[in-house]
Amino acid sequence: MKALRTLSTLKRYDRQIILPELGIDGQQKLLNTSILVVGAGGLGCPLLLYLVGAGVGHIGIVDHDVVDETNLHRQVLYQMADIGKHKADVAVTRLQLFNPDVQFTAYPFRLRDKNAKELIAQYDLVIDGSDNFPTRYLVNDTCVALNKTLVFGSIFQFEGQVSVFNFNGGPDYRSIYPEPPLPDEVPNCGESGVIGTLPGIIGSIMANETIKIICGFGEVLSGQLLVYNALNNETQRFNFGRTNNNEDPKKKTTQENTREISTQDLEQWKNDQINFQLIDLREAYEYEEYNIGGLNIPLYSLNDHLDKLSTNQRIVCCCASGKRSKIAMHLLKDRFDIAIFSLILPEKSQCIAVKK
């Protein structure tokens, strides 16, 4: 066990030590904790700064990518001179200057099936700030297998999400996103953009959740997905439960209730005179730019407009990337006793969640 060594060390952390929720015991817990951060990009940079500042004892950073000039508007650990260098190595060099109390290990390679278990097993807690679905599912599934708590965050354009998975037996990433989307359904920052301030906001929340978990205070975002909208500063939390395939067969799981259908299937519903209600979850400006009809209720206002939803016909909820649709699935499944479908619009790479 490491010890808080000197008066100068205590002085560094004085402003958080005097918090009764943290104190000397909490600071000691931080010092004795090891964290693996997957991804040293937009989310990784701010969360690393705050965890290093907080005095986490050992931080591993895994990222195979190199610094690119397009990263610099949001990845605040890097500068022009770092272009072409491995992010993991540059991050460690920069962070060592910030706090000499922290031990660092750089892993400038890609996390893969063959190395994930061995790498993650070495750390007490894992933070996923990656930017692709294969890595997210690999990290989640490995953490579940090793019983490691996972702090998760993601960003897209003006929207960010944060949750904590596999915490004290709580739900994991697959509880809310059972299966990864198809490759052609996945937009990225290079194609869709991201506001530079958003990763700072979401990364800071991720760091805050991590500190709470380590020190044992506050309410942790386990079984809750926090969604932040930078356009209007709205924040919502959506509750979700653990998927259990061994539960009562009369009670269907989220995954069993979710199916993908095509636009042809939807047209067939119309031909068969099957009634459904279409709800577009996007913001008003997105709806005006492109829509396939229906009622426009932005996701962040959905809770306030549940009375507008039908309880006796299929409800079709659509959005641009599928993220908001999936959140809506989990929000509505506890309020409507109806099955859930997913409809992909290939020409716009848009997803519709259909309620039956």
C-alpha cells in the first residue's frame, strides 16, 4: 500500500481532502487505485487531467492512434509539435509533468481480443473513452468476464452520454445496447463533426463518477444513462435494468423485444393496414431538414409528452443515428406493454425504433 508521503503531497490535495465525503481516507484510496483508460482522445484528455490532478496512484493509457491536426480543437493534451506521435506516449509525457505522484504506463497499440483480458486484469477499474463500437463491446464484455467496473462515455455532434457499467452486479453496456450496429449505420466525428467543448464536459463527468466510485460517496450512474445536449443545456437520466436471459420466460428481455425491420416491412404494414404512430425524436431543425412524416417530439421532451403516445398501436420512434431511438426504447418499455422493433433507413443511415 502506498502512503501519503509528505506535507507537500498533502498540500497538493488539500482542497479535496477537506471535503468530509473524501478526507484522508478517500485520498489514500485514490493513491492505491489503478485505472486503465481506453482512448486518449477527446474524452480521454480531460478525464486524464482530472484523475491525475486528483492523485490516482497508477494510470494505464491504451491508444494505438497518433496525434493529427484535426484532433487539436478538442484533445487538450496535445499541441502542433505532437502531430504524428503516439497519443499514449505523448499523454504520459505531458501528465508526468502535471503530477509526479502518479505512476503511468503507456500502451501505444490497439486493444484486441488477444490482449484485452490480460491488460484489463491488471487494473482495478476501467474507463472507456473509445470512439468505435468494436472496442466498446470488447471492453464491456471483458470487464463483465473479469468483474471490473466500467465507466463509459460517448460523444456525437452536440450530444454526450455517460454511464457506469458492471458496478456491484449492476447492468452492463449490452443491457442498454444489446448488439452493435452494422458498420454502415455508424456515423463518426470525421463525417458528422463534434463541438470541441463537449468532450471536456463529458470527460469531466466521467472523471467525477470515477472518483465517487473509488472513494465511496455520492450516487453512481449505475443503471442510469445520463444524456447531455450542448445545444440547449438539457440533461436527462434514463433508467435501465440488467438483461437477464434466465428470468421468467413470460417476461421478455429487451433484446428479445428488439428486432430490425426494413423500410419494405414498414410499407407492408401500411399495405396490411396495420396501424402505427410515428414519433421523430430529433430536434426541430433536424426534423425540418429531413423527415418521413409523423409527430416531432425531441427525445429530451419525451417524458413531458407521453400522453401523446398511443397505447393501442405500434409506436415508431426515429432519429438520425439510432442512439436516441435506443434510449427511447428503454424509456418506453417500462410504460408500454408492447414489443420493440428497429427500422434502418439506409439512404440516410438513420434508425427508427418501432413499437408494436
